[in-house]
Amino acid sequence: MQQKNARKTYLEQEVFTATPQKLQLMLVEAAIKNLQLTKKLWLEERLEDAIEPHSKAQSIIAEILCSLDTKGAPEIAGALASIYVFIFRRVAEAGFDRNPQYLDDAVRVLMSERETWKEVCEKFGSKTDPPETSSVAFESKSGSEKPKGPVSAPPKHFSKPQTQDTVPTGRSWDA
């Protein structure tokens, strides 16, 4: 139990301090892991156990698809959408037919995506500076109570990108 809590805390910290490109890499890696587990469970004839990782993989791929920035770089977003639609379809077809080859097709493309996002992380970084704390209060639009104690300021990368060295991720940090 204590090890599970430590793992959860580590993952939360990893996500909180990750850049958008690192978050994308983490999503791709999670999809690969879940698809590989699905295939393993299918081959072991543990079909009920395979439902959860298969569903998680589909949800991750759908999230990646939905997060594409179609306004910032429509040509790139269109090309990426085609890739992720292919992956999503193969995973869905695999679920209907219980065909591990379809999962292999999806994993093969995701592995290529993973290598691309690893390179992006190496070039642009994958960690942010730890957030600074401040005692700035805010007005709640819902009329609920203001938070007590310090409020974490968002990491510096949450501001709108100002340089050419940015990577389109499909995530908008503007509220």
C-alpha cells in the first residue's frame, strides 16, 4: 500500500512538472503499455482482464486526437490526425475481432511517435522549473470561498509561447 502511494505521488509530481511535449510522450507511452498488456491478456485467453487496458488505450488515443491544435498549424494537425485516426481504428478493429495483429499495427506506429516525442523532449526539454508559491488570492466567479494559505503560481511555461522554438501540442494555456 505504501509503495502504491509513493508511486502515485511520484507520477503526480512527474505530470505536474512536465512540459507539454513530455506529457505527450507520457500519453504515447501509456497507450503502448496498455496495448501490449491487452495483447498479452488476449493471448492468455484472459479476455475479461483485457477490457480495461484496451479501453484505457482507446481513451488515451482519443485524448491525443482531441487535443490536436487545428488552428495553430492546420497542415501538421491534419497529418497527425490521420496518424492517430489510423491508430484508433486499428485498436477499435482489434477489439471487435480480438486480432492481436491489429494491436501490433497500432503499437508499431505509436513506437515511431514515441521516438519522435523523445527527440522533441531532448531538444526542448521535458521538465519545468518547480512552481513558486505566492499568497495571491483570487476572486471566485462561483461565489465560493477563497482558498486559505498559499496558492501555487503556474509554472512559467503556462504563458503564451513567445519564440519560434515552441512545439505545437494542441494544448491551449489561455483561459
